[in-house]
Amino acid sequence: NFQLCAYTTSEVHLSMLGLFCDYTTFRRLPNVIFYKITRDSVKGAFHRGITAKQILSFLKMHAHPRLRTGDTPLVARNVEDQIWLWER
């Protein structure tokens, strides 16, 4: 399981995250929401026709701007690798 921290108040973004994150265990603060990415939540997304490539593209496209300024990958390598493995 991986924790995802989303700095957003956009209902659209939250709905999209709910497609591949476990939304039953989320925690919400005024400008941030915490989800868990689990095997079951990602497998559920695959059953709805969402691919690992689409999940990772969404996460990279909406990564925090501070991640874009350094050499750190936009999605942690272990998270990316695990999502690819779950798709197999």
C-alpha cells in the first residue's frame, strides 16, 4: 500500500483519484486529501478499463510543482513499478 497526498480542492481531481485509490480510508484537511493506493483499488481501476499507463500519466501530470524542479521522479519508482506489476 502507498499513501497519496493530493493538494487539491478540485472535485474532478478527487473523483479521478477515487477511480484508482482506496477512497474508504481517505483523510481530508482544508487543502489536502490523503488516499491509499492499494492492490485492490488499482485492480478495480483495471477492471473498469483504466490502464497502468493512464494512472501513471495522471499522477505525473498532476504532481506537485516542487517535484518538477529537482531530479526526483514525479512518481516514486517503487510506486510506478508496483502499478506496472499489478497490471500483469
